[in-house]
Amino acid sequence: MSSCLSTWEHEEAGYAHQPADHLPPTRQRRSAATGRDRSCGFHLRLQLPVDLGEGVQPRRHYVGPDLACACELREACPAVRSVQVYLCAGGQPAPQPPPGYYPVRPAHCPICGETTVFDARLSSKRRGSGWRYVSGGSAHYWGTMGKALAEKFAANPWLFPPVVMREGIQVFAWDGVVNGDQVLYPGILRTEVITTA
């Protein structure tokens, strides 16, 4: 899906539905049941909010980096067109989520491209929204989680990093021991513990 619209589409989408210029670092909402404030969560900071006005329910929509709305309309939601207009006008895109985290289910499976459905049983605070592909099964969901975990392990080989004195300061040497470091603890690499069976 192209992120830029023609002039006609730009005028059709209208300016009233543009997303906010930025997302605040935290948002508080008042719980109707308890009256206490609760945080909206990390996943909302990875999406652009769009206010579709008082006549639309739900009024607030959230569009992610994949240009799909969190509502049931996904790519067909008018909020997506508003975000396209906003991006074409030079607006800041939604930040990319960390690998293996889904603020909302992807519209299509990243492995096979099949349409996905939300699966609450697979949702978690660390992985975000759970999903599976329509024909059933969550093998590709777990495959993407395993791939993300492998990337994280490759980027950080340490199970426990070395502790060194570097320039008179005790630090964790995530980058390894360098010349001039006084080693206080040698650290343990993942490869020293994890074996392939």
C-alpha cells in the first residue's frame, strides 16, 4: 500500500481526521469501574492515534507502522487514509516495534502472507498481541518469536557480561574486555552454556 495519495485522495480524506503530531511518553486514562488512573500501555506508543470525530464510534483509532488500524476494519479503516495524508505531508511515522513485539496483530502472516486473526491466549506483556493464521495454527507466530529471540541472542552473546574496571569505573563490559580493562569477573557467554542437541 502506497504511503502517498494523489491530490484528489488527499482532499477526499479531509484534514479533520489527521493524527496527532506526536504521542506523549505516557498517557493516563481513568478506569470507569474504579475511578483510578491506569496506563494505556507500551503498545499505544507504537501507533499513531487518529480522532475520527464525535459521530464515529469508536472515536479514537490507532494505526500502526504497517498502515493497518487496530479496529476490525484494519486496512479499510478511514483512519489509515488519514495517516497516509499525514505521512505525505511530512508527518512523523509511528516508531517500529522491537523485534518480536506486535502492538496489534499483523494483517498478514510475516512468513506465509495469509490473513491473521487475534488470539488472546498468545498475547503477553513481552510479545504484545497474539495472533494465528486463519486456517488455524500458531506455528508461524512461534516461528517469528523464535527468529526474534535468535536475533537478540546474536546481538548480545553474553549470558552474564564481564565486570571490569574501565578508566577507574566499575562497568559491565557488554562490548567485551578491551585493552586497559582490569577484569573483576570474566563473564559467561551463551555459547559456553547453551548446547545444540
